[in-house]
Amino acid sequence: MIHHSQQAQARRKASGWQQAVQIALQPLEALDYITSSYCQGVIENTLQWGPYYVIAPGVAMPHARPEQGARANSIAITTFETPISFGHEDCDPVWLVIALSATDANAHLETIQRITTLLEDSALLARLQQATTDNELFQLISNPTLQEH
């Protein structure tokens, strides 16, 4: 799932959840894994349904429906220097954003299973939070657990 170093962004800054989503999705758009409308789809979905993708304390996985602009199955991982409020009562503020693009439900479920493995590793999460450079973050996440089979 992580093929390019630009899919890892460490210590970014955002003024709010919408900017955080835009920053987190930018690598996927730059690699042409999503269309430019995908990010707007995530924002519109959030405004309609709330922060459905805040999946654990401090962790968000923004994604839209495949027809909203997903071109390939991939993720990008972004950490934020200052955690961001997404409006989730139990899991705010968010410091780790795993942007997801999935072209179908099966790919979506497979990716979530890999991400769940990552989230269960508290030592790895601590190292992700401490990573200060994009390359350091990339090295931590470009391991076989997160790769496509």
C-alpha cells in the first residue's frame, strides 16, 4: 500500500479538520490515485454524516466512496505536529491521519485489516508519533504488514 516516500508526511500543520484532510489526501492526488474531487467528497461526507472515519483515539482514516474519485487502492500517512479536533466526542484530538483510497469494498476491507494491525502495535504508534521527517515516517510504515499481497 505504501509504494512512494511521498505517501508519508511527518509533523504537518493544519488549522482545522478540513485542512488536515486536504493535506493528508494530497499525496494520493499527486500520485494520481484519486481525482481532485475525492477530497471534496470526504469533506462533504463529513459535513453530512460527521467524522465517521475517526477510528481510534488520535487516529482518523478519511475516505470517500469509490465513485467519488478513487482511481487506485492506496494509503498515505500523515502525522500532525499539533493534534486536530475533528468533532469526535471520544477520539479527538487526532494526530495520525491515514488517508485511504479504495476502488471497491473488498480492497477497502483488506486495507482496514492491515491498518488495524498497525493500530494494535502501541510501540510502532509511539515511533510514528515521534518521527520528525517524512523519510523516517516512510521507513516505519513501509513494512510488509502494510503492503499489498
